[in-house]
Amino acid sequence: MTEQDTFCAIGEFVFEFSQLEYTIKHFTAEGMELDDKFFTAFAAGQDSVGICRLFEHVFSFSLDESKQAILSNLVKRALKINEDRVRVAHGLWLGGEDRSLVHTSRTSLTSTSYFSSPTELLTRTEDIREIRSELAECVLALESIRDRARDRESRAG
């Protein structure tokens, strides 16, 4: 693999993560029925961890226990991917033959090597796509349930 392959893998990972983060922000705002005029300010004020937690909180009210577990698992996966995003964005990318990422933990102050090949990072990028797709499926199913409930309420009332 070339240095260019590494650069492309980094760019693709960052792009896909930004799409995931925006998707979570969008769905959270929709779930909160936030007026569109407030979305930009809302989205700008949320970091990745915070928006994942808020997303889970907002949608947990609409779910039974088994579906809450599914949603919680998706959020955990998104949070795990965010750990990789922190490494990608804040670590030291080595050039030359090694071309890996060295990231020093702020908690333990120890350095660890990650992504020794672009393929490893591209695998995580594919994970991001899967999480985003599964989140969309989950939210669309919830919206369908909410719509049916609203229809029943309007017919009854």
C-alpha cells in the first residue's frame, strides 16, 4: 500500500464519520421535534459522545426493552467508532514504511500503535456505514410506530 492509499483511507474515514455524526444529530432533532430554525445551533453545540447519549435518551421512550437493547448496542458501536475518530484526528500518523498511527491516551499517557495498514482503517469505515444504515432503519421504524399511534389518537379523538 502506498502513502496515497493511507491518505485516502484517512479521508474516507473522516468523511463517513462526519456523515454518521450528522445523521445522529438530524434524527435526534427530529425525535425531539426541534424546530428547523434551531437545528444549526443545536447541532453545533453537540459533541459526538453527547449527541449519542442524547439520541439514545430521546428514542428510548418509544421502545420496549428488547428494542432499547438494540438501540443501546447501536449507540455503543457509534461511541466505539468515535474512539477511533479521536485517534485518527489527534494521533501522530507515521510516514515511511510503517505508515501507522500512534496515539497517546490522555488518561494513561501511554502510546499505542493503530491502523498498521489502510485496510484496517477502511474496515472501520465500512463499520461506520453499517451503523449509519442500521440507525436509519431503527429510526424509520420508530417513526412508523409513532405515525400509527398518532393516526389512532386522531381517529379516537
